[in-house]
Amino acid sequence: KASRVISKLQSINPDIKIHSVICELSCLDSINKAIRSIRKIGLQLHLVFLNAGITSSREEKTDKGISSVFFVNHIAQQALLMGIQHQLADQSRIVIQSSVAHKFAREPRLYTEYMNIQEKVASSVYADSKCANICLAYTAGKYLTQKQGRQIMSYAVHPGYLVTNINRDMFMQPLYQSLLDSLCGRVTPLMLRLGYHLGVVQPSVEHAAHPAIVAALAENPSFFTGPSGYFELYGPPMPAKIYHDISTECAQILWEQTEQCIAELHG
């Protein structure tokens, strides 16, 4: 995939120079290897877009015994960001992809349970990880500006509703299965189908990318950007609503707890 994108960009501009670094965000060793590669390239980074996300079974764990969903969607992205912080240029931007699903999240103070090896993971783990993305955006710019001594800004975005590789399996399952899931409290597959057939969906990947482009390039973007349509599921970008009271204090606590978790995993 990376090679195809590089070829296309170079056909548009033959003078462009592109470095591709592959990283498996469910593996801390792979993250560390990617960080070393980025440092070795030696470029200053003016924009970092953290876009990784998975919705695998909540029972799935990393090789360290931590929830794969929360690790990939939040912990790994903070680890990568901390590892490349010295490459961030003055006036650089960090854009973090959240989701409208964050409205179903629990309070951020509960997320420390994902950083411990345990038997069970909450059914809201994906929503919690997307709320953690907003917390990360809330803190990253302030923390790194203070630590690096240069202005670094961070923003959160969400793309609205689009059928992608993340949710396609749920969307494609038989209707009767979606109905059975809803009776058992798992309403997401049914909502995906209904939303798609009612037309409350982004018409293309390009439309879903607009909030991220605004956050990356607009002169004064809002902290959180998403679609302007019904329930923020589709439409042109506009300032989005944050459904949880994310204070500076709780975001800072989550940053510090995540940083401690990363250090312990390294140890």
C-alpha cells in the first residue's frame, strides 16, 4: 500500500522525496524500531497524523497481556509520539483521529484498568480508546511545547460514519445476526446497517478525510473537528462536540499513567 501511494505521489511531483517506515503498533519492539528509523532519517516533522485504529475482539491481548484495542488505539500512539518528539519542528501540528463513538465511552479516570494485565476488558474499550485519543490531543501539544521549548499544537478530529476495513465485518454480517446482537446489547452492527441505508454516511473516503485536512492546514482550526450533518455522521467539517468533560487535570493524569505504562513495558 505504501509503495502504491509513493508511486502515485512521485508521478504528480517527480521531485518529492518520501521515506516509508513500516510499524506494527501492536508490538512495542516494532514501535521502537520505527522510532529509531525516523530518528535516523533526521527530518524535522511539521505534521504528525496519528490515525491507527482497530476494533478486534475485546478479549484479544498484546504479547504483553494488554488489551490490543486500547494498546494500538492509544498507548502505542503516545509511545510513538514520545519517541519522535525531538523531530517536531517549531509550529508543528499533531492531529489525532478519534471517533464519534467516543460519546459511548466511560470516564477517562477508568482507563488505567487497560494498562494492567487482567482477565476481562470492558465492552466499551473501543469507545474508551477514542475518548483517550481526545485526551491525548488535549495534553500532547501543551506537554511537548513545555518540554521541547518550541510551539507544538495538537488537535483531535473524527471522520463521521464510513464503512471501512475497521467495521466492514460487522456491516456485512446477516441482518438477523445484527438483530440478535442488538437484543444482547450489541447495537453497533444494526446501527451501521440502518445508518448506511438511511444515507447518514460519508459518501466517500475523501469526504471523511476533510476534518483531518482542516485540522492540519486551516489557520485556526477548532480543537475538535468533525462532520456537520446529523449526529455528526456526515457533511462538511465544523467544530465537533466532545461528549465527556475532559479537563486539563484528567487528560494530564492519563498522559502520565500511559507514560508510566510504556516505561514499565520497556522495563
